[in-house]
Amino acid sequence: MAGHSKWANIKHKKAATDAKRGKIWTRLIKEITVAARMGGGDVDANPRLRLAIDKASDANMPKDNVTRAIQRGSGGLDGVNYEEVRYEGYGINGAAIIVDCMTDNRIRTVAEVRHAFSKFGGNMGTEGSVAFMFKHCGQLLFAPGTNEDALMEAALEAGAEDVVTDEEGGIEVISAPHDFAALKEALEKGGFKAEMAEIIMKPATETVFSGDDAIKMQKLLDALENLDDVQEIYSNAIIED
């Protein structure tokens, strides 16, 4: 089935990630540490840890950094204890925003997130205020030019819930969160390497922003993104170039 084009947004996100590699490494170290603490240091028995390590590899993080983060999380090294916190809120024109953080100081983090929302035209919501507008799922995104029929057959056989092609030819494969790791592995064995592969909060509907509203919305998202404790941001806003 056809869907809204995601390719420009994907390329923008990858470029932003590459431009902030040092910060990305810091976030990944936090994620690896927490994943190891919660599920143990055995990659084969801990899908969340395996996904984090895959992301670290894609970001060219040195293996020593990964090993130390696993050891820290599984008790082999002393270190800061992080906890996961989620904040919800609204952006320009009521756009929904979810902000996932890892922090060693909730008071600091909530103050920084609230300040970013208020300074750039948004406002914090209560727990559950926008989360119902999103679906927790696995998402794999493939570049235009990927063999759609072959990918669809392989994805559905491996347990995908849906395969969506946008107007530019990019392909999105959706799965349940617990099926994501096996699906990603099966597709890679079949020769399909995703441009991006993550477990996300996917908005049920999207709102397209252009002109001044797009600029304002991007400034708010950038302000949240730049906070040290922020791990991921999800929004139903689509920013047009």
C-alpha cells in the first residue's frame, strides 16, 4: 500500500546523527549500559542489548567503549545508574511529542525538558496525554530501488505486520517490538540491509508543517534533541524542506 514519503526525513535524521557523532556515542553508551543492567550482558539472550550494539556499530563506536558499557551495566564496573523517563507534550499547533530520556537526576531532566517546551512554543503534557496517538513497534526503512516484491515476501514470511511503500519508492517494514530482532536478522540474511532499523513510537497520523510553522516546530524539536538526557524524540510532525 502507498504511504506518506519518509525518505527526505530519513536522510535529514541520518545527516543530523552523523553531525553529532560524539553525542550519539554518549547516548548509545547509556542505552547499552541500561540494556545490560536490565537484561544481562549476553547479547544472544538480550534483544535490546543486541539492537543497541548494532546501532553502536553503525555509528562506528570503538568496541572497547561497547565492552565497558556492557560491563558497567552488568555489574563488572562502577558507574552512574541511569533510569528511563518519558515526557509527553505538545508542539506548534498541538503537534504530539514524546521525549524519552535516561537520567541520573529526574529533577534536572524534567526542568530542562519543560524549559525547552515553553521557550520554543510548546507545552508539557501529563503522562498519557499523547502516547495513545502512537504505536510501539519495530520499524525498518529501505532505500528506494529495493526490490519491493522480494522484500515484501521475505518480510511477511519472517513475521512482519505490514510493508508500506511511499511515493519515492522507499519501503517501510513494521513489526511487533518482540519480533523486531528476529525480523531484522532474517532480512539481513536474505540480503536486505535497512537504512534505519529501530524500535519506535510510530504516530497513527501525521501533520505536515511548512513555512514559519515548520521553522518553529524544528526549533522546538532541535532544542529537545540537544538536551543531554534526551535519548529519543518521537513526533507526529512532518517538517517540509
